[in-house]
Amino acid sequence: MTHKNPKPDDRSDNVEKLRDMVQNTIGNIEAAEETMVFAEGKEQAAIKAKNERRKESIASMRNEIEDEAAARKNGYSGNK
């Protein structure tokens, strides 16, 4: 059995990937809010709860974007 070397840590496009993820998550929130009009009771509560979790994820992703942008500015490319 042969072992392959792990891929090097390539963070060069993390900021762009994270921004795309934020935009996709915002789109998911908007779509869920549109479908919530047709939901009732537990289903509506579940949608609201999921959107709250999505908003928390967005906040985390935005913090990570700041960290990655700072690392990039300080010369970290992630390529080894």
C-alpha cells in the first residue's frame, strides 16, 4: 500500500471561496424566507431556527474572511 503525500495548504483563494459561501448562504436565507410564507407551525419555526444558524455561520465566515485577508496582506500565501 502506498501513501500519497498530503496536498500543500493552499490558502490563496480562501477569501474568494468564503465570499462565495456567504453569498450562497444569504441566497438560502432569502429562499427560505420566501417559502416560509407557505409554512405553518413547526415547519415555520424550523425554518426560522435554520435561518438563525445560517446568520451565525455568515458571521463566522466574515470573521474568517478578515483573518484570511489579513494573512494575505501579511504575505502568507499558503503555498509550500
